[in-house]
Amino acid sequence: MSVTGIDGYRSGWIAAHVSSGQVNWTAVPVPDVAELLDGADVVGIDMPIGLADSGWRECDTLAKRELGSAASRVFMTPPRRVLELGMRAPNASVQELSRELTGQGTSRQAMALAERILTLDSALADHPEAAVVEVHPEVSFKEIAGRALSSKKSARGVGERLAALRTWLPQVDSALSDVPVDVPVDDALDALVCAWSADRWRSGSARTLPTRPDGSPCIVI
């Protein structure tokens, strides 16, 4: 059995392919995410899957609630039309449409990811056979550790994440020695925890936000 975890980083996407306790890494540019969606039993990716026509996605709201005081680590995913407008129009127009469709403006963080979100959305439409689930690394790390962890940008946060991943992947430290040199450590760790959640989905032990089997957007933990 094999699973893949994918996270975005500044140059594109980093994928951790985990099989029989061994990790192999692949990095691709943003437009090439489709290359990473096949070849594993389940793929977990840190990027929204399933876009709303209006309003906010329930799974994002529940992920914020799950993290409590660390809720700011989850961004609300704008509706599809807002993301598409953000690719070609000034921010003022984007914010106006967001307020029309959701009652609020949208964050710069969300709009900075518009290209990646839409690229993945298109890739999934072209690969309907791929078993791909949405993962939020911060929520998954909380599930492993039983609490929200320190900032992933801090030394303590990196140490806490390594300790959490060792419970699933004992050789995580050595696996990091093979990560492409331009990939930050926090993005590599996020890819690994996405693989952890994908493995739980494969085995039937995962839970989801929200808990419902109707195919609507959910985050797999």
C-alpha cells in the first residue's frame, strides 16, 4: 500500500510518497500538480477541494473551530467566481464580489493561492479516477499530538511535529535528508502529515470535517 502527501511551497508542490515505511520525494512546478495525483492508493493534499458558488465552505469553519486559539492558521476559501476574478481583476473588484457572495471580504492569503486552487480544481476534473482528499496539516498535527502545536516556523514547532510524525513514521528524520534543497522544512513536514491523513483515509480510520458521506467538501483528518 502507498500514500502520497502534497503541500505547496514557494516554487511549486512538494510530494512525499510513502510506501512500506520508506519516503520518496517529488517536486514539481505549480501547473504540473496533475503529475502527482496518480500512482498511490490515496493522495492527501493541503489545498481546498470543492469550491462553493456562494458563501463559505463549512469544512473551513469547522477546521477553525477544531484549532481553537490557533484558528488563524486556517483561511476561508472564497467562492469559485471570486478566485477566478482574482486572476484578472484588481483587489477592489475581488473584494466587492466577495462581499456580494459571502457578506465579507476575502483574505490576501486566500487570493495569493488562487492560481494553485484553480489549477488543482482543473486537474481533479481531468483525473476523476484519482483518490485525492483534502487535508489541513495543522488540524492533522493536532489530531496526532492531542493539541495544537507551536508555530511551524519556530524551532519548538518543528521539534513537536517531528515527534508527532515519529509515532507513524519512525525514520522521519532520515527521510528529511532526501528532500529537495529548496523546500523549507515546514512544507516537507506538512506533506508528510498529509500522507498520514491519506493513510488513515485508506485504512478507514480517518474522521472528516464535516462528518457526512454525501460528497460535499470535507477535510480529512
